[in-house]
Amino acid sequence: MQSTDTQNTETQSTDTQSTEMQSTEMQSTEMQSTDPASRATSAGNAERERSPEPVVGARLELLTSLYERMLLAHELDLESVAMQRQGILPGYAPARGQEASQVGSASALDRTRDFAFPTYRELGVAVALQADMIGYLASHQGAWHGGMYDFAASRLAPINAVVGAPVPHAMGWAMGEKLAGRDGCSIAYFGDGASSQGDVHEAMNFAGVWSLPVVFFCQNNGWAISLPTDKQVAGGSVAARAAGYGMPGVRIDGNDVLAVYDAVQDALARARSGGGATVIEAMTYRAGPHSTSDDPGRYRTLAEEQSWLSRHPVTRAERQLRASGVDDDYFETALADARAEVERVRAGVLAIGPRSTAEMFDFVFADPPATFGAQRALAMMEANND
Ligand SMILES: Cc1ncc(C[n+]2csc(CCOP(=O)(O)OP(=O)(O)O)c2C)c(N)n1
Ligand SMILES: [Mg+2]
């Protein structure tokens, strides 16, 4: 792990793999607080003071590609909010502030064999997995539940708005891989709020008992709608819970894209070699509202939000690239490319037409029962009469 500000949760475990995992962590005094306001201020100040660590060679190439994905995710996220305000998307859950956690984690996956299970706030994951972003936004556009991208090809399960539900899904998929004797790993996305759901406990316990190849990736963004983390997470640490499931837990700086990438790569390597599951708690910040229907001004201060701007993962990666010798021309081209892609996606979203009524029935049963056929026929007749 490269980052200087990851934090050891002091998770205790009895197995050797978890000891090994913990020894790769770096200690930090940052981000101790679970209170978003004080965490934001101290983290923001520390980030301003730190000079970015230059990178070279393959590491620079990696950071460049992660930066381009983060930039696209950032620009597309802003555009998605704009499209909601313009009445093109009925609703959207912004991912601003979480670009490094999302892009870093998904980019570490092997798209030939791994699989990601997202929540409703994972646009950066979809970008990193190269999902069709028009199909991804079709879900937010209200055209189709879960999105119209190719789930199998992109290795990204449908968007899931049930809090905590992607976690047992990822665990079950990992169980399937193990039973089939394959070496794919899954990653479960969930938030700090979701970590208190029963589903998450059951999935982690099951994965611990069966030593399943799954990465439990919690984005601790400080908030579960209007509830701060300390009202959601007793004990203050999601990573620390891993000890109770017999697996390693690490808390990392979720705004440092290389640190996120490294932590997920480590966890995948362990899982692939039979070492089982890992809990990763990526400390980040939900810079925008919970969703486009939310007004965060009712429960947090503008000062808190602004103190996080200096820590923004995209500008942070830009600073690191500049410190590594990357010049203005590169950044201008990268932004122009991202904006051109955003325009392409926007045009595609605008062109999404109504779906056929038949599709509502097409993907429900492999062998539809007779009554189902009658319902389908009735719905089709009514649709044709519209
Ligand atoms: C099972 C369930 N309970 C409640 C909700 C309503 N809800 C939607 S998002 C959310 C907060 C989730 O917070 P967190 O897990 O921290 O994720 P974040 O929104 O911060 O990404 C809640 C309570 C839901 N969608 N599903
Ligand atoms: Mg949250």
C-alpha cells in the first residue's frame, strides 16, 4: 500500500493470512473521528499540508489510467445531476467525492473472472468496469430496473437500491465460484449505513465460515442520508467487525486512488489463493446530497462540505500526477476527452425511448406458468389500446 494515510484498525485475528495483511497496512493518526464534521476539517487540513508522492514507470501509467477513469466518473456524475435538474432523469444518487474509492476498487478487478455487486451510488464502478453508461443511466432514467447494460460482459450486477442487499448477493456468487472450482472473486459494495443491516452480518458470517473469495468493500462516506456514521456504526469501525467473522479488516484512505487499488488487489490475491474474505473500509466523503431529492443543508454545515474540497480525490490525483512530471497539455486533453464522452452519453440517454410492455414479462421465469401467459396477454392488449 502506497498511501501514507491509511489507518490500521488494530483488528485482531488468529489466522496467519490476516496477520500478513495487517502488516502491509500503514499507520496513520488521520481520520480517527467518526464524526463527519471534525473528520472533514482535520482531514482537509492535513491534505493541504501534504506534498503528493511522485510516482514513476508502471505506477505512473496506473495512476494515469485511474485518473482518467475518475475524471470521466466525476464529469458524468455532474452531468447526471444536471440531467435530473433538467427533467431528463427522475432521480439520481450522486457519487461526487467517492471517485477514488469506486474507480480504485473496481479497476483492481479482473474483468475476465471477477464480478461486482453495486448499490445505487456506483457510477464510478460502472465507468471503471467499462459498462455501457447509457445503459447504466437507463435505470435512473426510469426506463428499466437495474440498468440496460450487459451485466455478464461488464461483470457488474444490476444497480441495487435495497440497502445491504448486494452483500449477500456477492457472497452467494463467491460461493458459486468456490463450488464450481473456479478462481473468480466478487466484490460487495455497501455503505456505512448498510453495515448495520442484518443482511451484511449474515453474508460476512457465511463468507467467514466457508472462507469465500469475496471482498466486502464498505465506502464509509460519513453519512447514511441524514444520519452521521456514529449514529449508524456502534464501536466506530466497520473494519473492526471483520475480527468477529474471522477475517482481516482494513481501514484505508478512500480518497487515495492508488491506496484503494492496492488494498483491493491484496484482498483479491488472498481470496484467489484460498485465503477467504476481507473487509475493507474506505474512508471517504459524500460530497453531494444523498440523492437529488435531498437537502443536506438541513443536517450538515456548508463549512463541513467545503473543508472536504481540498481533499477531493480527483484533484488529489492530479496533484500527484503533476508532482510526477505530467504537464498541462495532458490535463487539457484528458478533460476534453471526458467531456466528449459525457456528451455522447447524454445524447444516448436523451434517445432512450419507451420499452415494450412485453419486456416486463420476458425475464421473470425460464418456464412461465400458464397464468403468467394470460397476464402477459392482457397487459399487451391494454398497451396496444393506449
Ligand atoms: C432495506 C432498505 N432500508 C432503507 C432504505 C432507504 N435508504 C436508502 S439509502 C439509505 C442510506 C444508506 O446509507 P449508506 O449505506 O451509508 O450508503 P450511502 O447512501 O451513504 O451511499 C437508506 C436508509 C432502503 N433503500 N433499503
Ligand atoms: Mg454512507
